[in-house]
Amino acid sequence: MPWQIHATSLRPFASRSSFPTWRDFARSLLSVASRSWIGALAYSSAWLRLCHDGRLLSRRGFLPMTTSHVSPADKAVSGKRKVGVIRRLERSLRPGLRNLRGLVKEPFLAWAHPEALAFYRRAMQTAYLPDDLIDVVPQLKILYLATPKAASSRIRSNLAAMIGNDTVSEWRSDQNWKVHNRKASSLQAPRHGIVQFHRMATSPEALRFTFVRNPYTRLLSCWADQYRDRPLVPGYGRVEVYLAHRERADPSLPVGADKSLSFADFVAFACTTSTWRIDKHWQRQSDIVDLPGVVFDLIGKTETFARDFERVLDHVGASEEMRRAAMPPLHTSSRRRLADYFTPELADTIYRAYERDFDQFGYPRALPE
């Protein structure tokens, strides 16, 4: 069921103090009901399921789990209070509400715009995370496919500024969440306008573009940003992805509150799972840009960002002030030389796993200087 909440997603909330109270539930229920009565029903159903789940709560109600139900990894984070529990529950309902809205819209689209609906369905079925990675900007006649760790934060910040959204202009790393938040940036996902998505994907007047990055530096940036010095216990999204697939990828990889993932271990994990579609940050770029029905007018490179992004600025007729604002220094998570991280064996492992990216986007096998 789209409303179902799995108990395993709430394991960090093991103590009485960190679990939402009935007052929290009532307050959040009123907030959800003010926006959607269907959401309120789904929220109540999810709460009841949670309350009766014996893996989390005793039959008496909101009592702490006994230690026999807590794994060693959970114990490492059980002492930290997890804020935003109600928000996590709300987020778990969003896919169901999204599906419901789609069911309401589909009969009209099937009658008025059958080609657009068929195009959207094909993208949803075959492309990789299209509603997350594609930005539709009809005001600028642009369709942008964001490749993670390939200047996507900067590009989304620029696009938001071009349509007059100042909340995410002047990009800063501590505001990265705003850049990738639809409400904050005002950049549309395909689901927000299926007809506009089809139009921007096929119109000769629109610019369709994406950016890619050398697989060596992309993986290094991902490790430095997401895994370096992080304890390997639940509580952080990328670490939880690693923990969920570690056994299948390589059971000998490290785990525990006193362990962190070295770059060599991350390379082993990422290269094994690069085609599993478990995380966009190390998924092969050739898979991400394989968007059915879309021919890109520009596939730029992060290494030549200033030169390649000029095509986008020319398309929107950017002013000199906008051009200067669009070209701040690139941020990087690691400033040491590549030779300090890569051994010949690591480089060979990455090349074999991402050979399709090297070939398709014209990157040499040798490490960049």
C-alpha cells in the first residue's frame, strides 16, 4: 500500500523521549488535514500501524524497546535525540499522495494530451530518477538534467536566479538543500507539468542540456563530501545506503560506530554497485543521461564549465551582471592532488567499472593533472 510505513525506517527512534507524543500527532494531523483530507486519513492510518507494530512498541503503548530488539549499530545512535519525527512520517506519505494526484490527472491528460502522457510514462519507467534529476524551466525554454557531483548545485542555483528566485542565488555550501528543494528554487519537476515537460523535451526552440564530470574526480568528490570521517552507523542518508547494500556488495567492508569508510573501500563499494541504481551520486553518468526521447543540445563538462555554460547564458540572453554571477569559483570537497588518493590499482578498478562513461564523454584513461 502507498501509505504503509515500514518499522525498519523508524528504528533510530527507539527511546521514549525521541518518539512523537499524541500531542505531536494531533498537531500534525490538523496541519495535514488543512491541506488534504485524504492525507489526514492516510496519516492516521500510518500512525495506527506504527502504534501496533510489535517490533517498535510494547502492547502497552509508548514504551521503550527492550535491549534485545536493538542492534549494536542502533545503540550507537540511540542516545541522540532525533528531531523532526513527525516530518519524517509526513514525508513517508508523500509518494502515496503523489500517486493519487497522478491518478486524478491521468484521465484528462489521456484525453487532451495523449502524446505528452505517453512520453512522461516512458520516462518514468526507464529513466533514472527523472522527477528528481530533471528541471523543467518553461520561462527560459530550458530542460536541464542534473548529474550529481557535476556542478549540479551551481547550475540549479543559476537557473533559479534567472527566473527571479533570490532565495537560492549566491550559492553557498551551507544552503545546498535550498538549491535542490523544489519549493525553494521554484524549478519544476516533470510531474509538476507533464505537458510542459513534453514540450521542453521536444521543442526545437528549447535548450536541453546536462553536465558530466571525469569519473575519477567525481568519485573522489562523492567520498569526500558524503563519507569521509563519518561513522558507519544509521543516521545519515548515504551511510544508510551503504549499510543497506554492504552485505550484498562485499561483507568484508567495514561497519560500526568506530569505523569510517576509506577512499579505497568506497571505490570498491561504488564500483560494485555503480549499475544497481541505489544512489545517484555514484551511478554511472551514461545511465543518468540515457533519457528516452530526449536529444541533448549540450553535454557540458565540469572541467570546462565556464566555456560550456556560455551556451546556456546565450540561450537566455543573460546580462553581463548575470554572466559574472554565474561564474564563481567551483567548490570542491577535496583540494589535495589526485595522486595522493589514487593508486594504479584503484584507478584501474574505477576505469573498468565506469569505462562506458570514459568512452561516451571522451575522458582519457590517465588520471587528470
